[in-house]
Amino acid sequence: MPAKKVLIAGATGLVGYATLKLFARDERCETVAVSRRRPDQTFGARWFRLDLDDEGACAALAAEFDGVTHLVYAALYERPGLVAGWREKEQIRTNDRMLRNLFGVLEQASSALRHVTLLQGTKAYGVHVRPMLVPARENRSELHEQANFYWNQEHFIRERQRGADWSWSILRPVLIVGDSVGSAMNVIPALGVYAAMARQAGKKVLDYPGGAGRVAQAVDADLLARCIAWSGEAQAARNEIFNVTNGDVFVWPNIWPAIARALGFGAGAHAPLSLDREIRPREADWTAIRNAHGLRSGPLKEFVGLSFEYADYTMGHGRTEPGPPALVSTIKLMQAGFHDVMDTEVMFAKAFAEMQAKRLLPPP
């Protein structure tokens, strides 16, 4: 008999997919996953198509939620025009409603619930609107200054947890990198497509398309999944918020040679280019590349999602001077007992290799 039953909401996203891989392969877990799109693999989990914005559809799955002990809420609604949508009321209301729809059903369906994990990020520190205090710590946020669906979801879970037997943890990862398709914020397929088109054009070096660098951090999606699993069991994580990173820092121009090497290129010059404006419309070129290499990836909209725009944003396209550093402290997480780390250059190589091995990107 499995020791726990994990419900993963948002199973095709960066975090949800990595968490699905981890829990579904664990013989001690029964894993149920829900998402609007089917994951390319379920790893033995039971998967159900579900639009969390549909309260009736959530209620129709109530029987599947019976006995759930852990909820990993990794679902996310992003509007087209990604960055601009982060402060829009519709985006905030929709993400708030999605959590309420699912949790209302789960709470009634399972008396065994022990833990809920929510995801936030550095927008909790206002990184998208102003320079961050460095290092950003969990007790410093824009809670009373900047509208964000994070706060709606956090307030809801805090209120529902009062007097209940279950606990929650909120994790605040930095730039997440991993193996997922169609995500709103995954630079791997965006950069992989950019590289494939450069190779199609006969280039031997891969130019850096972003802007002037700033000191930043990233986190491997699989490392984050392990942190989610830890938070669901650790006494020190009960009703706590933690920043999560790989443990090192990076600057995009400095790490570019490692990215180019992972994609089979030498590192080229700094050649500013908006991937969203210049690469996203080139569907015919991508179709030719897919056919030439027998790739399993779909059209750009399905494969890359909104990530061309996100790549432009995170790499600072148009920035001519180094931006303010965006660094968070992970002291609280380490003191609580989670110590996994990863070299960020290795992380990028790993993520590209995973997509190449699955024939989602051309071989290097």
C-alpha cells in the first residue's frame, strides 16, 4: 500500500512535469496528475485532462481525489503578452479561481490531506517592476505594494489551513530550467529552436541574442521537484516559505559559451535579436527542421508556448547597461535541512540533452 497519494496540478508545466517524474517513479507513492494538455509521458501516474477554471470539471473528478495526502499545486495561467499580463486583474483573478476550484473539491474529497505546496517566485520581491533588495529574503516581499496572484493564493491557503490538520509550504524558485513542452517560461525550447535555425542557415557559431547581463540565479526543475518532495515531509518546512536556487550565480553573456557548446556550436558575438519578433513567426523554417530530423516536437506555438517572449525578458533583450542583480538568499532553506545544489552550466547542458534525446530538438 503506497505511503502517500500525491495530486499534481499543472502536470505539463516545468515544475509539474519534473514533479510528475519524481513521484510517479516512487513505489511508495500513488500519483494522480491533472492538466489541460496531456504530458508526453506519465511515468505510471494516472492522468486526467482538467481545466481548473471549470469548477464543474473539478467536481467531476472528486472520486479520483479520495485519499490524496499531498497536493503539489504547479498550475499557472498566463495571458498572451506574458510580461504585461503579470499585473493584469484578469490574470490574477483566474489564477486565484483555479486554486479555489480545485482545493474546494479536494478538501471535501479527501480527509487524508497532510500537505499543500504552492509555487511563487521572484515577482514576490518585485523583480519585474523595480530593483530587488539583495539578497531577497523570505520576510521581504512586495505584499502590500504590488498586486499579484501569489498573494491571493497564499491568503486563501492560510485561511483554509487554520484549525486543519494539514500544513503548507510555499517555494520561491528563481529562473527554472528543465524539460517541458509548451510552457510559458522555459528558455530551453526557445533557445533550442533559435540554435536549430542558426544551423539551418549554415552558422558554426551561435551568437548571443540577449542584452547586457546582470547577476542572476537559476534552478534545475528536477532539483526543485526534490525540494517539493522534501517540503511535504520535513517538520521544518511546515507553514514556511523558502527561496530555492541551484546554489550558484550566473550572468547570461558569461554562461553563453556553455549553452552554445551544449547545442553543438562555438560561442559567437553579441548580436542582439528579439526571439519573439524574429524567430517565433518562422513556422515554415521550423517545419522544415522538424521534417529533416524526424522531430516529435509540434508547431512553435505548441512546443515553445510563450517562452520566446520570456527568453527575451530574462536575457534582457534591449538592455544596453548591466541590470541590477537579482539574487535571493537560500540560508533559510539550508538551515531547515535541504542542501541539494547544482552547477548552472551543467543544468543547461542537461536540459538540452534531455530534449535532444527525446527528439524534441535536433542533435548537437
